[in-house]
Amino acid sequence: MVALYVEESLSSPARAALLRAREAGDQLHAPDLLLIECANAFWKRVGRGELDRASALSAINSLSSLEELDRHPLDRQLASPALSLAIAHSLTAYDAAYAALAVQLGGTVISGDRRFVRRASEAGLPVILLAGD
């Protein structure tokens, strides 16, 4: 999601994936965790001088209001399955939250994180790699 707002190697594939979802009328889903993870990524880029404060704030506000994105609370219905997946498959609890949500909804996680995708794929979880340059 960060790649939608900050130019990087995954920006073109991320924009293409969002466009495909819009054209198909698909809804995107993510745990509420997504917003704070993206805020942290924007904060890091501001700290490295790759992004200015105003652009970072604009990006998080845009992401927060993205119509195609349905955010899900990190409550017992998601946290417990996420922890189970994390323990069983050596995933971070953060990554496992996305996988648990995909399993619950019958969807697929789209991620640019090669390590996560490899581990989740090996575990038979519904995940595909968003590949860039």
C-alpha cells in the first residue's frame, strides 16, 4: 500500500493491482494494523529525507479514506488465528494478521515482501508476490 503513495520499485505493480480491483469491482481488505504500518513506513522515509512531512501526512490521509479498502479490527476473531499462524509457520504476528484475514474471507494476500510470501506459500496460505523492477 505504501507503494501507491511513495515512488518505488513496487509502485507500478501496486497501481496496476489497484486498478484491476477497481475495474473488477473488488473490495480490498486489511487489518486495521495496515494504517499504523504504513504510517511507520512514511515516518521512516521522512527521517531518511525521501519524503517530506506534508507528503507523508497527505499519503496517510489518502490511504485512510481509500474507498476500496475495508479495514478489519484486530480483535479476538483475528488476533488469535494470526498468532496461531505466526507460531505454526514462523511468520511475524503482523504478517500473520493479513494471512489470517485472507483465510477468514476466502481471499488472497498480495505482498511485496518476498520472505513473507515464501514462508506463507510454503505453509499453503493464500498469498501472491507483487513483483517490481
